[in-house]
Amino acid sequence: MIEAIESGQRIIVVGDFDADGATSSALSVLALRMLGSSNVDYLVPNRFEDGYGLSQKWLTKPSPWVQSLS
């Protein structure tokens, strides 16, 4: 994660639809930005189309860093 922040790599926080998932996603994005990440974003998959939790589909998306939050 430190290497990704220092080199400006894109970091995608994958969160969940529920309250703790949304809260932890927001806190993670804010913390990463405070640590100097200028290229951080978040993703909340559609649970009706993609199911619950982090699926293999999202792990194969073109991103070198994915953090799972539940």
C-alpha cells in the first residue's frame, strides 16, 4: 500500500452496500488521501447483480490494489 501511495498508483477501495461497508469505505478513502494518495477511488458493487462480498469478477478488474471492506 505504501508503494502504491508513493508511486501514485490507483487504489480502489471496494466496499459494501450496508452501513458499516459505506462507513468503512468512506473512512478508508479519507485515510488514504490523508496519507498522500492522490489517486484513490471507491467502488460499491451492485449486490443484486454481483452478489454479496468481493467476487472474483472484481478481482480481475484492471487495478493493482484492491482492499476489501465488509
